[in-house]
Amino acid sequence: MGQSVRTFVAVEAGPAVRRRTAELIDRLRPAASTVKWVDPQQLHMTLKFLGELQLSRSAAVCDAVAAAVAAIPSFSLAVRGLGAFPHARRPSTLWIGAGDGAEKIVALQAAVAAALADLGFRPESRQFRPHFTIGRVRRGGPPPPALRDQLREEAEFDGGAMAVTEAVVFSSELTPTGPIYSTLGRLPLAAGDSE
């Protein structure tokens, strides 16, 4: 068996979205000591998690994603809203969502998933909900009331807009201080309305 790496396909957040998200996390942090925050510089929207992938298959994955996204015009995506999975009363994952352009990111995800299904990667059983994960609540008792209050106060968070011009295939190495991402491929979308 060859070397394998944890792999996923994603869209990276733009610089303005990363900056506004960092500001949001700074506002939320005092109310959320039980949350492990995502580094805003690594903020991304996962389109497809592939799990452990043999490195020898990474070229085929990149080729499949490249073919899938090459026919999709690049577009603008508004980043807005703050929420939690499974719900704000008992959050386990904190996220910021998608506004204008959400239907286009859903179409992009569907194209990537279909192309990778042809390589044997099973489709998700859950419907894709476009979001950027910004934090994960550590296991334990109920979340502090201050966090629930902050989620309500920031529910209409405006993260700005970003151009979606490529999909990225990443490998991820889990470390005690957080994941380290390496780029396996940057696959451009067609020229479109974000150019």
C-alpha cells in the first residue's frame, strides 16, 4: 500500500471574508471558552470530503474535479448569517453561511460530487448546506448562555462577498495545534461574472 492522506475538495474564503470572520470570532470568543476556533486564514467551504486517499490517486481526483468545474462560470458569493449545527440551543459546530450566489455554490458542489462518484466516492446522504465552519464546541455540558445570546445577536452577520474562481483539492494533516493543509491541485472555473 502506498502513502495515503486525508483529502477534501473546497472553495477558499476570500481575503475580505477572512478578515471579517476574524473580527466575528474576536467578538464571539469571550462568550465561548468551550469553542475550538478555526484559523480564519484557513477558512474554506468543503465541497466534498474524500477521507484517506492513496496519493497515487490524487492526480485522478484533480483531473475529475478539473473537468467538472471547467464548464462552470466563476461567480460572486455573498457570505452571510451565523448559525450552528445541529441548532443554536445545543451547538456542536458554528458556521457562517451563504447569501446571494448560494444556488451557484450548490451547483458547483453537485458537479464535483458527481464527477467524484464516477471514481467511486459515494455521494453524501445529507443535502449539501453551503457554509464555512468557524468553530467546534468541545464536548461537555450545555453551551454557556452567553454563546447562545451571541449566536442570536450575530445571526445576520455580513461577511462580505467573494469571487469563486477555483476549486481546491487539499490534503490535511491533523496535529495537536490544528490541521495543516497542503494544496494538491487548484482547478479553475470558467471565466464568468466574478471576473
